[in-house]
Amino acid sequence: MTPADAPTVFIVDDDAGVRASIQGLLKSARLRCASFGTAEEFLRNKPPEGPSCLVLDVSLPGVNGLDLQRELADAGVRIPIIFITGHGDIPMTVKAMKSGAVEFLTKPFQDQDLLDAIRQALDRDRVTRQQQSSLAGLRNATRR
């Protein structure tokens, strides 16, 4: 796997301790990550080239996690999202999952549950990217 193909896990959480903890977990699992304290910081980052997913806190200052999920979808950014929250409820969970979230974990969560969700999200993104690439190849072939 080349560095460009290496998956990236993006973390958006306003709690620096949570971000550091997740970064440590991902480092131990040999996964590349980038973290942000707000949705706005994440949005200023360029979209990923290779497989990726987003570990996203629901309760953020400014643009919250559910709003960011909607903004990304509206912009055509199809990054798989794993929500994490300390203050979740059933309607919030249903809304996130209906909008395509891979998982909705309540803090404190088990490390393995997060890693399993991340692996599922990265696999989903890899498959989506392969399908998009195949479709683009077919479109180009039919234009000739």
C-alpha cells in the first residue's frame, strides 16, 4: 500500500483529551489520523485523496456534528461517519443513522468498538471509491 492509498481517520471533537486518546488508539492500530477541534477546522482541510472516515462528536461548538453530516452530504462529500457523543438520545441516533452514519457510539465507549467501526467505515469507503473509479472508466470507454 502506497502512502497515498493509506487510509486516513479524521477526528473532530472539541475535547482535546478525547482527541489525544483516539489518536493514541489509532497510532497503536497503525492507522493514520488527523484531528480537529471544530467542524470549521475540518472543513478548511482539503478532502482526502484515499480511503478515509470521520470520527465525529455530535456536540461541537458552532456547527454541530449532525449539521456537519448534512453539510458534507449537500456538498457531495461521501465520507463514512462514526458519531461519538456523551449526550446521545434515541431520536439523535436515528437521525444520524438514517443519514448514513456507520455507527453511533456513546462515551465512554470500548476501544475495540471504535476500531471495529473505523475498519467497517474504511472498508465501505474503499468499496465506494472502487465503484466510482470503475464507473468513471466505463463512462470514458463509452465516449471514445
